[in-house]
Amino acid sequence: MSDSVINHIVSRAPSPGGRICFFRLGGTRTMELTELHTRAGRLALWLRDLGIERGDRIGILAANGLGWVLLDLAAIRLGAVTVGFDPAKFDTDTGLRERYRLAVLFTDGQPQSPGSRALAEIEVASALPDDGRVLEPIVYAPDDVLSLKLTSGSTGEPKTLTASVGSIDDDLRAVQEMFAHGDGDNLLVFLPLSVLQQRYWTYSALRWGHDVTICTYEAAFPALRAIRPTVVMGVPGFFETARKHIEARMRGAGTDTDEATARRDGARRLFGDRIRYLWTGSAPASTGTLAFFEDAGLPIFEGYGLNETCIVTKNHPGAHRRGSVGRVLPGKRVILDAEGVIHVHADHPVCAGYEQAPPGVSERVFAPDGTVRTNDIGRLDEDGFLYVHGRADDVIVLDNGRKIVVRPLEERMKASPAIEECVVFCPTQTRLVAVVSPAAGMGGPDLERAVAAQLARTNAAFGPDEQIRAVVVASPRFSVGNGLLTSQLKPRRGRILDAYRSRIHDTEGGIHAVRD
């Protein structure tokens, strides 16, 4: 693996010049990538003194920060396996070490269990004086494991899978070929580092010498103004929130500036004046939001991938088609079955199956040759661009046999500034009912009027079988905290159905607001 990105960052110090910045609402801390590499090596020696060996698992339950990055890089230097836990999902370390077979777990909270340690130890250990010891570089093979992923999906069923070095290398090389990150770039990362792909951008910085800024989701918008990044990595929900913020400011400005100019000015004020492009994926982005940022002069490129596949397709400056999720990356192959369900085969698969999952789940997803059944429905156009229409589980079959793909309906409802999320159900196989989560600050009669108006516009755009007959307005709004959104802000359909089942079944028509 002479061209392995992971082996490169293990065996060589980064070139001088690149920096990593940790942004907090109270200030920033910037470190040269050369220093980051050195400190990760010292931390690896300290972990080895604790008894951590190649193949051992190191758990990290913490918010984004320097300690997280140092621990992950030190684990790579040792050949250990990083296991990230999102604090939004795990409020305590109790039971994690046993369940995930961890050698040690570091937390930025109060350690509760034997084998757990305070994350505060990490910065101290990484700054210890050089004692002359040398850490021999680990050499990875493509099938070696770099990280353990935790994935729950929209159903909440706990699953774990390992991530191979070969799959990560393939992604990083393909991304670099498409986007050519380098000197002058600063990539902003604010989604949880417990998500493996968010750690890609630190690996990329160490390999290709660009800057990277790490913050939390809560600090993302202030970071935009302070850091002036060139690339922003975000889920569609983040960009939809940004769009609504810009539109609200445009309405409040009341100037004589034409709409196109006002949109461009508003986008630049929010995102800064150095944006080269915006990256989105993880969940479907609305066509309205994609068009908004492209028209505002901020190219936004949607992609497609799963925990089980890593990145499969990506739009990029050299090949971009709005509405698609891009062309297939080198080393990947997309196969559509008779029902239009997307299957993905990779030269270097992420893994061969789930390590932990309910009985039968792994066999339904992973074929013996490593091909992954994604459960997404899509099509490839004549130029090789992939379009994803929704989940196979979310295709509703009416009692007349008509199949309804709900994603276009949901996207049309979400086009209203009053609606943040929309999930469509069919409780009786005869009528569609939507559950909508209102935008922040929306409520009362104004909200109900806005939802009713958007419902009318949506129904006017679709055929007789696709009419939404009733809308349930959720209260409280969907959030990660109440379990109705994933950590990447995707609706959890099963949990939403459970939370509003009686309302969905009992509504006959019209708008139904749930009162706190």
C-alpha cells in the first residue's frame, strides 16, 4: 500500500505550514500540524505504557476538541482501533467498555466505570518532554481495521461494524482527486468526530497540507464568521437552516437591492468571503436548498454513502448534475436490482458484515462477496449520475396497488420556511398523513396557516394518489435530544411513528397541532 494515506500519515511528519484550529465560543486554539503529529506520537508512547497494544480498542466519549483528535491519531500510530461515542446519544460511560470490548475509555465527563479515564489526561500526556524513545511506524494492510462504527439508522436498532484501512484510503484519494484540497484551504468540521467521515478531514490535512478547523455544531455559525473557511462540511439540515436564516435577513433588510444580489450578499455575510464550495451528504438535500446556494454563488455538492459503504458517489466541480448525488467513485460499483434498490460493491469493502446487530440483519445487508444492499431506491442516468429517490421501506403501497415514493412529497412540504422536517405515513393504505416539525420560533395560528398553505401547494403539484390528506404538527420539534433526529439530523421514522401513532391514525383531514 505504497499510496496509502493512512500509512503516509503514520510514517511521515506533515509538511510545515498546515494548521489545525479548535474553535469554541470562548475563543480559538491553533496548532501547527507538525506539532499535532509530534504530540500524537508522544501520546501513543504514553498509551503503550498503559498497556495498549495493536488491535486494542480505545473508546472516546467526548465533544469535538483537541483531546479527541490527539487520541484518534495516537491510536492510529499504535495500530489501535478508535471507537467514538456521540455524547448526544450516550450520557454516561456505564457499560460501554464491556459492550464494545474496550481496553480503555476516555470521557470529557466524570468517569463512572472501571477502565474509564478523564479526557483531561490526554493533553497533559501529549505534552510530556521527549524522552528519546522512538515509536516504530505501524504498517497497515487494506483489510486492517482502523475504527469501529456505531450505526443505528432511522430505526434505532444498535449495530456496529468495523472500517477497513483500504476503504478509507480509497475515499480520501478519490476526494482529493475531485477537490484538490491544498495550501490556502481551511475545511470546517462541526459534526461529531464520533462519525468516522468527520475525522477524514484531519487525515486529509496531515497528508495534503491544508488547514482544518474543528468545532461543535452549536459553534458552527460563529465559526464561519471568525474562521472564514474555504470548505464547509455539513448535513442538509444545517444548510437548510442557513438558507432560512439568510432569507429571513433578506426579508427584514427591506432594501431596494434585487433578490439575486441580496441572496449572494447574505450568503457571503453568513459563510464568509472565501468559500470555495460546500459539501453535503448523509441525508437527502432538498432541491430548493441546493438551488439556493448555487444561485447565491456558493457551489454545493451533494454525495451519497452509508456507514456500510463509505462514500459511493459525489458531485464535484468536474462533474456536477443538480438533483443527482454524483458519479460513482473509483473502486466502487453501483448495481440496481429489479426493484431499483441500490447495491454497492467495492474493491476494498468497509467490512464483511456487522459485528453486533439483531439476528438476520447482517445477512440481509451484506452479500457473501461483500456487496451491500443499501435499501435505497435509485436510478443511474445515461451519463452515470446516480439519483436516489428514497428508502425501499418508505415506498408506500396503496390498497389500489399504486406505489408512492414519499421523499418528493416531504421535500415539497419542507420548502416552506415554517417547516423544518416532514415525514409522510400511510396509516390505512388509503390516505397519506404528514407529521411536520416546525421551524424554530414558529407556532400558533401563524404556523398553522403557513402549514395549510404549503399543504395546498404540495397537493396541487402531485396526482390524486399522492394527496396528503392530513398534517400533524409536532410539539416539541424533532431534535436529537428527544430521539426523533439522528446525530446527523435525519428523522427517525420509526420513533416518529411511535410518538404520533394515535394522532396519525385518528386524523381525518386538515391541520392538527399537538399542544405541549
